[in-house]
Amino acid sequence: MTFQARPVLAGLDDADDELVAVRAGAVEARLRDQPLHLFSAFAPPPPDALPEAPWPPRDAALARMMRAVAAAGRSIDVDARMVCGDLAAALVAQAPQASLVVLAAAAAARPDGGSGACPVACRSAVPVLVVPARPATQGAPVMAGLASGAASDAILEFAFDEAARRGVPLRVVHLSDAATAGHWHRSELLAGLSVPAPPTVGSTPADLAERLLAESLAGWPARYPDVRIERCVVHGPDVEHGIATLTRDACMIVVAARSRLETGARILGPVTGGLLRDAGCPVAVVAAADRVLSAPNGDICR
């Protein structure tokens, strides 16, 4: 049988002074026993510039790449690539051949989006890990954030795999707010969708969240018998703050980028977008393209 390498890609953004994406990418590559591919981008020189002429953006990217190779260490295979143009576009183009894309959260926090952690998370064919400067808590659980109406299989598979590789528990968190519960009571949103039946009269949003959480986890303990599962429901008017607080005691949180039913375009909901800015641990964004509820006003039910 031929072994096909599916490398971990790490993007070197000029906002990532501490090379946190490279260090996190090296850890992920070791856990997967896969090579690490480093990408650094620079703005193209003027059309009339000579190839041998100095070009500060290119020189800065090269220096950043040399530091990154040293930071990655020698215990894994490292491939270094420089691209002239947009880093986000290069990562998205290479993602189908990879197992994971890693970026620093510093780019996501920029007013202009920087090199594009958010666009990469929306467009990547594989999960994208966005890493904050604050080190993750070693030995802490992996978290999986589930939301009413969204397909959970992709989130849970990635989260269980990560927990199994690290030998840590998996904390499955169901996010629920009043707006989400209200959408689930609208029978027209359920037409033609393979989703749980509407709650019975008198059920509270917390009751519904507990039931959906139990149904989402059905069958998974048998597939991952060595992963201890913790369950949690975050319910209230400010689930974004609640889930961000929980990430301070986690080594990673796995959430979804969703697809609009009308266009198929993938978007980041308010919880995922907030976590990319405020999470206390790395945020893994995976595609959850099926079974997403669309509210009457066009919003995505999260």
C-alpha cells in the first residue's frame, strides 16, 4: 500500500511575530506523523523591477521563513515555500492536498483581516486551526462546540480525533440561546430536513439543548472508547461570551463554518467569528455544510 502524505500547512503572516502558527503546526504534524509545509507570501515587485534587484517585502518574507524553519525543529519533515501574492489564496489552493491549515489569530484580529484567517477558514477544503499568542493549556480537554440545526458529524470527528491523539478528554458543548430555540419551534424550517422533531410543549431551551446534545453524541463513544466525554450546555443571551470563557481551560475548541442554503457559500457565524478574536485556546474551524437551518430573515441559525 502506498502511503500518501497529507501535510500540515502553516501560513507565515507578518503579524505573527512569535511564529505561533509554525510552532502549533509542528505539533500537529508530529501528532499526525505528517510533514509540515510552510508558506510565506510577499507583495509582487513593480513590473519594471529587475529579478536580482532588492525588494524589501520579499527579503522580509525570506527572513521570516528562515526563522520559521529553525522554529519548526528537526524531528519532522519541513518544506518551505514562498509565494508572490496573496497568502490566503495560496493556502486555499493547497488545502485539498493537506490534512490541516494553521494560521495565527493575530491576522484574524486585524481590522482589515490581515492575510485572511477568516477567508481561509471559510474557503478551505480541510479544517483550519487559528492559534492565539497565548499558549494552550497542556493536558486540558479538547472542546467541540455544537449548535442547534447544524450538522455535527464533521465537528465531532475532528474533535474526537484530536482528543484521541492527545490522550485528553473531549468536552462537548451545546450552544443555545432564545433566538435559536425560537427558530426550532417554526415548523416551516423543518420541512424536508433530517433533524430531530420539534420539542414538546413546555420544554425549555435548555431541555432542548440537552436532548440535541445526547442525540448528536449517539454512537460516538463506541467509536472512541478511550476518549472520556464531558457534556456541557451554554444557554443564555450571550453564548459568545460564555463559550469564550470556557476556552481558557481547553487545549483547542472545534467549531463550524456553515453553508447558506440559498447559495452554498460558507460563512462564519457570530460565535465562530468571536472565538477567532477572543478564544483562550486555538480554534479549529471545520466545514459543516449540510443540515443548516435558515431563519426567515435569511440569518443562519447557530
